[in-house]
Amino acid sequence: MGLLSPSKISATLIAIIILIVTLGFFKDERLNIDNLDLFTHAPTHWDQSSHHLLPGDKRILAPELEVCAHYSPRYWQDFPAECETAVRSVAQQPAQISNVQNKTCSIKPQGWLRDQLQLMADGLAGHEHDFYHYVIDNPWLGGTSEYSSLNEAFPYWFNGLVALAYGLDDERLKTQVLGAADYIVSHQQLDGWLGPETDVSTRNFWARYPLFLGLSQLVEAEPKVRGTVPAAMFRFLDLMHSMLANNYQGYVAHSGDNFDDQWGRSRAADMILALEWMYEYDSPGLGFPTRPDNVSQLIWESMQYFHEQAYDWSYWFSDGVYIKDDLDLYPVEVTNQLFPFVHGVNAGQGLKAGAVIRRFTSNDTLLTSTRNGVDWTFTYHGTSSGAIIGDERLSGLSPVRGSELCTVVETMYSLSYLYHALGDHSFADRAELAAFNALPAMTMPDWWAHQYIAQPNQPVSHHLDKAPFWNVNNVGQTFGLEPNYPCCTVNHPQGFPKFLSASFVRNGDNGIAHALLGPATVKTTTRSGVNVSIDCATNYPFNNVLYYTITADRPFSFSARVPSWAVFSGTTFSTNGGSTVPAEPDPSTGMASVNLPTGTTILVYRIGAIVRAESRANDTVAVYHGALLYAFPVEGNYSYTSPANYPPGSGAPDGAHDWTIVPIVPWNIAIDPSTLVFHDSEDRDNQQLPNPIFQESAPPVNVSASACEIDWSLQDGYAPNPPLRAQRNCKGGPFNVSLTPYGAAKLHVAELPTVDLTSSNATTSKG
């Protein structure tokens, strides 16, 4: 019995294509939603016999090699020598994946979200190309300024700015992006290498990961680059494949190499994700140049190479390995060995690794490890605002410890990808929690300054006498141009723009779904070809009513995600002014659907919500209403200086400052959670929100509580852990406090000690 005949292979591929068209694929890195599908029930993957020896496939091997079917094709080093050639010839034939080409469609921001993106464009993100050394004078653009031998500053900046420029349709930013892309492509080295490294010993693939994610976005958004940019990407692919085939050159460091390979190996899923994009968009109809016939095989094998030597996140996300305690309690020898997994930014990026890899390995065990990883990361190392506590390294749950801004934006991206790829509604809930709370809390309202590290309890932002962090300096929690390490200066702009690009998805054959809620518009087609326009006007998450104007040229199904915190009895749809009907969410995805007719429909989606007090460590609570975290806002005195390394006259714009914020009111309070009451303005459903919205007193919502001052003072310049319950003695009578959205309170106490004040009466007000 020999290999399958060509006719049988063709029949097999046809069956595979039918399966793929039926189930669809998730896409990501989107400025549009062409070919972006939502899997709502059974998670799907590249389940193709042309790539995997599935049950019953022994027949394709010669009888003497049937033993080879018992081995996984993911790790060639595990095969008997006699199997490798036979298995490679069958298991790695490129699949012919069907792409349905649709009209280009764009997701655009509305309301407060557009205001935020415009503030970013008018602030630091939109002006780094004008003055910031690590962008304008970067080696990628012919300069000499770089903060790391990894040469990652420019790719970080580019990856975020593409999404911002095209999300806003901002011509000035587009000019920056297109000029940078043109320089990169026109300076591609003769052997195909993209980047400034000319010494082979320093060539490290890592910085190409964010570059390729940015380039893939650009190709989808900008037709004028669809000839030059893909050609450069595929030239690089040829070189990359040959390097990987040569004992993983440029990926795994060997004797004589001059680079640290842990970053590329722990973040390999990002490059695999970009390669999946290249694999799926192997279509001349999208403007790609003519390529060799074997390009799909090169992509597939490159993904395999990256996977073979990547740090295995499924190992880390397994019982008995994952550390569920404060890492400070473990010997440094243990935590150092685990550093690729416990580094904060790696942890954020690694959340999606299993889902990315599963797409081409069909390894369903990665479903469990991925879900464990997300659950454990936030349960044992997460903040109340949706971030990961990792001041360079995971630590535990102390509100003294910090969350890095790079980690926040990478976590948002990973969680939105996971929702698209696996469909668990909890991933989308977590993505929104980070987007509406952790991210805006770490930037000044005008987006000209940001923090490197944010603390859940942060009543002061200044030069600390002694930093409580694992490896962050004494100004890491101040707002400035580049507090601590410069990576967050160039990487933070991806946050809101990529959140926007992930907000709408296709849902099945005839549906469009609002996956990540917020004010936005989209024009697209369903997979069945229905032309749809959706305009969502809302102040969500500052209220919980979303107004949709939806136009379709044929009937289709519209879905909106129901967050897990929603009160179902108050969560409804109404169309064209008619009576309300319950929104009945799918228990897995959270999607609630309504069938809409041809023409224009006005749909109102209301989400019921109540105040929630969720327990945190040491008898503290975090207070929520809807998707917003509420914190005690600490009124502060703001002062600023010129940015470090950018004195007056250096070319830094007038808006660039380094800030010091010190409290001018007591911050050391405890609250009685039984007294929490939510308050909003009378017309908050329809009113135009202030701009900027994430500044003190701007949000039209608050939560009141009874509180008292307790013995709790600064230590080494920061707020230490709250006193234990037995040591919480009120220093005076109770009073009322007003808790405001966390993202607007740059000085804040978010994980609040609790006391019982039911026997007293509030007499004064603070906050």
C-alpha cells in the first residue's frame, strides 16, 4: 500500500476546504473585518489530513512505516530516523485554504473612543516620529539611537501606529507609517534580511515579530503597498526559513552568536500568528505579487521550526509547575529558571500562545492549558483593574506591586485574540476590563505622559525613597516621557487602536457580532454576502445602553455580547421603538442574537448592572459597576519638569513633561461595602461625554460609600499593604466618600480595606 493517489488527495483537500468554509477562521490584527469570523461553539482549527496524521491515516504510509503514524509530527527530533522523510513528505504538504474575498470594510471609532484615539494622535503617540530619538533616529530608519541590542523600539512603535493611523484615517500619521514602511522595504538587505543588523551573529528574529504584525495590518488597510510590502515579507521568509533550517539560526543562540534568545523563544506565538496571516492570504486577488509555488510549504515549515524551539507555555500552565504564590517566597534559583514565563510582558503575550499554536497543530490539549493559564494568571497575579501584576516579574496579589504598561496593552491584545479564537466570553470580559480601567489609569488625560508601572493602591506618584518593585526604578510609577525603561513609550500606542479593530466580527455564515463593546461603526459583508452597515452610538462603559442604526440589503443575524456581570433580567433588545425582549446569551460565547430584516433597523441594547464588591487579598474589596472599576480618588498637587534626557531646547514638544503628583487630602480610608450606592447623571444615556473623559471629575458616574480614616501611612514614599482587619481602627467618625472610575483617578486607592460602620452615622463627605 503506497501513498494516496493524486485523485484521492484532491478529494481529501476538497472535503477539507468545505469544512473550512463551513467553520471559518478567526483573524486578528484587523483594521477591517474581511474574513474575520467568530467561532461560537466548537472551537475550530486547521484540522487537515494534509498536515496531520489523524486517526485512520496509517493507510498513507508504506506498511513498514506504519509505526510512524504513532508519532506527533510537531517534533521531528522525536521521530525514528526512518520516519522523518516519509512523514514530512505527507504531513507537510501545503493545504489549499479557501479565502472568501469581500469588499474592504473599516471599523471606525465613535464618541469617547474616537476622542481617546484623537488625543493619542495629538499627544505622545502621534509625535514620537517628530522628536523621540528611539523613533526618529532609530537604526531601522538609518539612525543610531536604540535602547536595546534587540532593536525593538521601531517595530514596537510601527505596530501600534499603523492601527492608530488607519483607525482614525489620519493623513499625517499615515504619512509617518508609509514613509517608515517604504524605508524599511527599500533598505532590505541583499539576502532578504529586514532590519539594521549587518553582522550575522547579531541577527535575532524577535524584533521582526511586531514589525510583521504591523506590516500585515498595513497591507490590509492600504492598497498602495500591496505590491512592495508583501514582496519584502516573502523575501524575508525565504531567508528566515533557511536560517531556521540551519539549526535554528537567528532564533536559538549558539556559540558565537551575540543576542539573547529568550525573548524570541518566549514570544514565538507572535511570529507564528504573522506567518498564519501570510499563509491564509496567499491570494493574488489581494494584490500579492507572484510567488514561488512552494511558499505555503515554507510558511508551514517555518511555523513548525518556531514551535519546535519555543518555550512551551502549556508546560508553564500546568498543575505542579505554575506558581500560584508570591514569587518572592521562592528561591531565586527557581524563579530565574522560569524567567521566560514569569516576566510580566512575556506573561501577557504568552496568554494567547496556546490558541495561536493550536491553529496549525490541531492539538486540543492546548485548550485546557490556555484556559488554565488565563484563569491562574489573573487569579494569582492579577489586579482589580484587569492587569497582570508584574514589575518585570510576576509577584502575587499585593496592591503595592506594579503592572507594566507594555504588559497591559499586550494582555488586551492577547485576550481579544483568545475571544476570537476560542469564543469564551470571559476573555472578552477581561479585555474590556483592562481597556476601560488599567490602560487609561496609566496615561495622563491628554496622552502626553504615561507610567511604566501602576499600583492598584497609588495615593502618590513621585520619586520613591525606596522602590517596592522587583526590578523597576524609583520613578517607574511617575507619569512622564520614559519613566524607567523606554519600551512602554514606543509600545503603548497599540492599546486602544487594536481594541477597536477587534470589536466587530463575523458570526457564522449570515451574522455580524459586536464582540468588544463600545462606540464604533463598521461596514462589511457577512460570509453569505449580505452588505451590512452598523453604527453604534453609546457612552458604554459609562452607561450600559447601546444604540444601533443597522442597514442591510438582505436579512441577517446581528449579535451583541452580553458581559458576564450583566443582570439578565435587565438585559434587553428592542427594535424600531417596539417592546423589549430579553437578550438571551449563548452560555459559552455570551452572544445574544436578533434576526434583522432588509433595510434600516434602530436597535436599542440595554445591559442590566448592579454595584459589585469583589473580595481581594487581606479583607479588601474592589468595587465595580458594569465594566468599570471604581476607586477612591486622591486629590493631588500636580507639578512638572522637562522630560529626562530632553531638556528645554532639545526639540521635545511643549506637551511633553515628567510629572510629580502628591496628595493634598487624606487617602488612608476603609469603607463599609454594605453602604455602596451607584449614582449617575439624569441624562447619562444621551449626553455627550466630556473630553478627555479619563480625568478627575469628568465621568458622569460614581459610587458612594461610608468610610473612615484608619492608621495607614506612606512607607518609603509609597502606600504599603493595608493594615490587617484586626488593626483597622477608625481614627474618627464615619463620613461619605465618592468613588470614581479608576481610569480617571491618577492617584487612587482601588483595593479598599473594609470595616463595619453599620452602627454609626455618616456626618461628613470626602472624595
